[in-house]
Amino acid sequence: MTKMPFSRDAQNLSRDFPNTLSDDQSLVLEVAAMKIVAKNLPRQWVGFTLASLFFALVLLSPLSLTAPQRRLIAVLALTFTLWVTEALPLPVTALLGVTLCVLLGILPAEQAFASFGNPILFLFLGAFMLAEAIRVHGLDRRWAEWLLAHPTFSRSPFHLLAGFGVATWVMSAWMSNTATTATVYPLAWQAFQELRLRLPNASAFGTALMLTCAYASSIGGILTPVGTPPNLIGLGFLQKLAGVSIGFVQWMLVAVPIGAAMLVAHLLWARRLFGVKGGQLLTMATERLKTPMTAGERNTAFAFGLTVALWMLTGLLALVLGADAPFVKAWERHCPEAIPAMMGALLLFLLPDHRQERQTLTWKEAVRIDWGILLLFGGGMALGDAMFRTGLAERIGTAIRQLPFAETLWGLTAWSVAMAVLLTEFVSNVAATNMLVPMVIAAAKEANLSPIAPVLGATLGCTLAFALPIGTGPNAIVYASGLVPFRQMLRMGLLLDITSIAIIWLLLRLLCPLVGLA
């Protein structure tokens, strides 16, 4: 049977679950996935039909545009429709869009495919391999158990809920959101099974616990540039289309306070809506902590720590010596963010695990990373580049400026965040970022505004889909547990969507000027 996409990050689910879920839990997920796949079969044909129809209508319409602009709008209409309906795998649709740009004479092949050599693509590659090594050696589960074993989190059900939130939030800053949720899900399930006979509101606690695992994973993804693909895509567009570079430390100075505020907001909403309060003392089982670290874990931790240290060093040097210091400029030129990621990944193939008679990461394990994201990034960047090269971006930017308050920096930022949060509930977060960010940059340029805050708002918003089970891989995982009723996810998700829009807008307005990103 042909494998169909059934949710955001669906391609990752089959890879992430086998080593983290029990047979019964895996069966629950597989049954849920098969049901969604069956429902998606007619949507595939609807997607093909609508995409073809929109492509033909736009291509043949008498729009007052140049020929390349009209052809590009037709390609974008086809691509966006296929992304929204997921009639084709998202990376395949991205490649289709780039191919059509060359076939229709919108871009020469050299320009169309140049985005696949973007350094950020290699930052993706290195980060994905590091995350795969962490998963292979179980370092993710050890970190999660280490955090949850802290006495602070065993005081009451609410403290335990906060513990799962913090553990998931921290891990997701460095790993795939879906893989992070797959790691903490068995621990959360175990905690619920131990507590359900001792809590008067066990079902409500179970719902809150599962939603915390999903939502904290999505929120944690915004903390670092490598936390989730939309972050690097947004940074890539900002660098290529606006000539603005944001460093690792600068990103975290803005994103960590936003992520912390959103996590606290979620925990407060969970406490209020599900009645999770103090009371019983709890103890989390931490079997993995009782065993010593393996050579594979130590090697992976070393490679990961070195990579993060080099990522942070660039920003710290700029803060200490000044961004214009000759040494800082030379360091940025010779060691951009992609280089530490590749160094860390290459170390995994060099450091041996003598007891297992293997390297820390084998090529067979490395190829399990999500290569589709790399293709989707390159294709999306190419389409965004085409919008600016043909002049279409300026036309779109002029149209966006007609929205109320969109001619001011913070008015445009508010629109960017709101549109991103709404769009990503129905469209893959990566596809939403590819669609929205080039338009936001165009609107900012047309209004003679800095694109940084609007792009950051759109990029952060594209990661935060809370209301629907199909919104993200984490949402799909916890919904398949049977502990999260659809109405509860919808209610909690909509509240968190609205709260997130307000938090992102307010903290961007406060923090961007403070860190030099006004």
C-alpha cells in the first residue's frame, strides 16, 4: 500500500515510535494512522483536481502582470494547493514547483537549484544527524529521566505536570518535536497508570499530562534555531531575501523568554481547566539513571556539547568584543553555524564505541534522518527567490499593506503572527513558513520597514499548532493515546493559540530593540 501523509511530521512517526512505545501503544497509533489515511484518499484526488484547476485558471487569466509573474502565480497556486491538501508528499511538491519554474522559463536552472546548496541546508543535515545519534543511544530518555527525577517535580500532580513540561520543552530545543514527544510519551503514560487509582480527577490529569507533552514540545522547538525546521527556513529567507543575519545567541535571547512565557501560560491554563493542583507526593521511576552511561552516550554527549558550544561562541564573542571586531568577523566567516553542525555530525562517525565494535553513528542509522525536510527547504527557498526576481513579491507586498495597521512595523508584525498561527493549524508548519515568510518580507520592504520582527513573528507562529490532532506530529501522538478528547484539545488549543499571538507580539516588541533586532 502506498504510504500517504496523515499528519504533520507523519514521515517521522514510524521512525520515532518503534523504540519508544510498547506493542499495545504502537498498535493504537497504527490503527489511528490507518483510519486517517483512509479518510485522506479522497482528499488526494480533490487536491490534484483543485491544484490543476487553479494552475490553469491563473495561467490563462488576463491578469495585469508580466508573463513570468503570471506563470509564477500559477505555479504558486498549484504548489500551495498541494501543500494545503497534502495530495503529494510535501518535499515532492516543493521539487515540482522548482521544476515548473525552470520549464516555464521563470528562472534559469542555475538560479532555481542554487538554494539546494544554501549553507543552512547543511546546518539542517548536521543537526538531524546529532539528533539521530541522541535517539539511537537513548540519551534523550536519560536526559528526560534526569530532569523528572528532581525532587521539585515530585511534590504534587501539578509539579509533575510542570516537570514533564520543562523536560519536554528543554529536549525539544535540540531535537525534532515529534521525536521528543515520542520519547516522553511512554514516561507520561507510565506516570498516569501509576496515579490513576490515587487521583480523584485522574482522567482530567491524564488529558492535561498528554497535552503538556505535545504543547511543550512545540513550544520548545522555538527556543533555538535548530529546534524545528521553520526556524532555519525563516532565518534562511531573512538572509537571502533581506540580507539580514541573526546569530544563534541573538535568536535565543528573543525566543527563550517567549517560549518560557508560553510554557507558563499553558501550565496555568491546564491548572485552571483540568483542576490539576497540589496534594499527593509522587515518585517517578528512573530506571535508566541507575545504569552507567555507555560509550555511545558519552561520545554523543561530547559531540553535541562541542557543537552547541561553538554555536554559542559566535554570539558571545560578538557581545564581548563587539560585532564589528576583526576577530569576530573572521570567526563568522570561517565558522558559520553550519560548520559546527557538520563538525559534530562528522565526529559521530569518527568516535568509536569499542564495546559495541562500531562507530558512534553508522551510515545506516544516519540515512534515517528526514531528508525530505532538506528538499522542502531548498524548494521553498527557490520559490521565494523567484517571487523577488520576477517582481511578484513587490506586488504581493503592496496588497498586504492594504490591511489595517499593516503600514506600521508592529501592525505588520501582529498580522504576521496571527496569519501564521491560523495557517499552521491546517498546513504543515514547514509549508506555512515557505508560503508566508517571503510575503511578509515583501510587505516590509514595500512599507520601508525592517523585516526582522515581522519575519520572527511569522516564523515562531508557524510552529504553534495546538488546536487540531492533525496540526503537528506531537498532537497526533497524544491524541492517539485515547486520553485526549477532541473537544478538550480544541478548547485548550484555541486558548493557547490566542495567548501565543499576544505573547509573541508583546515580547517581540519588548525584546527586539534590546538585542539589536529592531
